[in-house]
Amino acid sequence: MRSASDPRLAAVVAAGLGLALPGCIDHKDAISGTQSIKVDLVDPTVLGDVDHRLEANQPTVTINLTAYDADSNPDPTFERPVHLYVQFLGTLEPLLDDQRLPLVVSMTAGQALGVRAVFPEVFGPTTLWVDDAADVNPTDALLDKSRPPPAIPPTYATGTSATLWFRVPYIQDIQRPVRETRLDALSASPLELKQIAIESSRHGARGRLVVTSVFSQGYTVSDVACADDAGTPPCTAEAYDHVEVFSFSAPRDQTGRLLRQGQVIDGFSGGISEFNGLTEIGFPSTFATGSDVDPARLPVPVTFAPTWFGPLSDPDGIINFERNEAAPIEIDNAKVCNLDDTFDTFKQWKLDPSGRGGDCSHNDNVLNVITSGVIGDLDPHTLVGKTIPRVVGVLRPVERPGFNVWIIFPRSADDLTLPPP
């Protein structure tokens, strides 16, 4: 039991008796001015929901904006431009530090009515975001032109719309560039920095998400269309239907089971990033409710053509490396170059599709192959100068300004058809 002299007990007793205790009261100014901006969707009128998705496209929306004051009343004194963004897959578009400017909407007498905006292709739950977060310069008519105009600070009022429910993305939506002839077509995903969840195939009931390779720190997966709804092989994939999932260690599903080549998975989620031009899904979760494995479902490798080394303006040119990024491709009858420092440093040996071979250190039109750790008994020194009838491997690029390297990762000895000794 506490003593009656306990100061904490005395404070409680004093409070109970309504006795005044010494203290300080700090009076703040009342909140005033514009506090929020209401965003009303005029069109579309059908918003969808989690079970009824809208088809993803470049949505055109019509909205009304209304400013509200501290008492939740319309604020006709608000006369400012505001910025309009679209928010989906975890980030704003454009990003706040993006060089692209957001759409600017001028509000007059606290309103902007019938504002029409066109946004980039969006996926998943999507909202419109508006804010007043930038300084505004007053008009010249109100200025003493002998002095620079004082900036009017922002109110930081914000508002968001109701949610529009678009479909979730497919693998192709991650990989296909905005335009194949753009300079960044080989090195930028249209959904870079977004948080995505791939939940199904774009091919409907015949579609399957098939693991096409498994390595020590990740796996690749292709969105394939099989012969029927039961997933009967053969299964085919098209351009941009492939992606790499970087798991940092041996890839596993949500229950801890190791993934296997030829396995059908239900989907995966994670963050999209570009690693030297390779689109990766990082910090992933992979979902597989079954253990259905059938190597016959693996898509047939796309055969490499020497035209792939052509310019970006040529549809038969370098864009084909991007179209088949993270996909198995096949190289036929290429000659093994002399081993150089890239082999000493990175264990990469080179194939020259032109058949010349020799010293390829200054030849940009070669393909690099890495078999170390996968085909342990293969010594590339024994292949120098020989023509390899067939090499299959998963394609990964290294893309930097003015510097392109194409690396092929065979998955097993079955991916190589070697010449006789």
C-alpha cells in the first residue's frame, strides 16, 4: 500500500478534489484557410470493384474539383493552380522527383469543373491525387516591378478521388516498352518502381505461368498458351512474355518448397527494378498451390538471327534482344572465340555467330555464354575455335549507354549440342 506522503498519490487526490495545480497552457491560432480539395469523378460513372475489373487502357477521366476550408465549407477564396497525379501500383505517376511535370489545373473561386485528363496505362486499384504543394507567383499587375515578385506559399491542401478498379498486369505489361524505337526501349520497364502482383496468364483458360529456369538466386517465368484449357503441351510464348524473378537465394514458393523448371505457378509479386537493363522482380513472393511439373510445357526457344545486332530502328534488329529478355533462345552454328579477360573475371566465353571466331575482344556482335556452376564438367578451353551446332540458354542483357552485352545461361548439359571431340 502506498504511503499517504507519496507525491503521486497526492497528485491523484488533488485532481479528484478539483484542486488547481500549477501548469502552462499554450494557445495556438485557430486553423484557417483552405484545408482540402474534393475530387468528384464525373466520368467514368462505372468504377468497378475488386471482383469486377475495368480493362486496363489509357483512361480518360472527367473530374470536378472543389476547395474546402477549415470548417468543411466550400472555399471560394481559393485561386491557384494545383497538380493532378494518378496513383496506382504503389506510386504516383509521375513521381514527385520525376522530370516529367504533372498535369496543372487552374482553380477559380474554389472550383475547377469538367476537367478532362488522359493518363498512361494503369493497373489495379487506381485513384486520382490532387495537391497544392508549389509556390505561386502573383500576377505582374499586383507587383512593384522594382522588386522581384514574392512567392505565395502553397496551402498543401490535397484530395483524392474514389477508386477505379482496373485489371491487374500481365508479364507483357511489365516488359513491353512504351515504344520499341525509343532510346530507353532496351533499358526501362514501363512499370519500373511499381509494386506488382501477377495473378494470371493473359491467354485465359489456356494460359499458364511456367518456370523456364531455376538458378541459385532466382528463376525465370514465361506466360504461355497451351493447346487446351487443361494445359496440354505444346505451349507457346510470344514477345515480352518472359521475366526474371530475383529471389536472392534458392527460389521457393509461399510454403518454402523449392521451385522446379517446368513447374506451373499461380503467380508472384514484388517490386520492379532495372538492373543494368535487365527487368527484375525483387523482394518477391511466389505462389504455387500445386506441384504440377511438366517440362513439355516449356516454350520452344526462339532462334537467334544475326539481324538482331541491327539498329533500334529496324524491327528485325536489336529490339529482339528486349523482346526475348529472360526467355530461352537458341544459337546455331556459332564459333567459339578465344578466351579473354571476361572469361577470367566473369567466366563468360564468347560465341561469334558470323563464324569468324578468333580474337573477339573488339567484336560487339558476339554472344556471351556462362556455363560455370551449371555444367561443371565443361571446359570452354577445349571449345575455342570450334563451331557449336546448338546452344540454348536464358537471355540476360547488360545494357548501359553505348555498351551492350548479351549473356546466355544454359540450364543444363541438354541445352548444348557440342561438336565431336
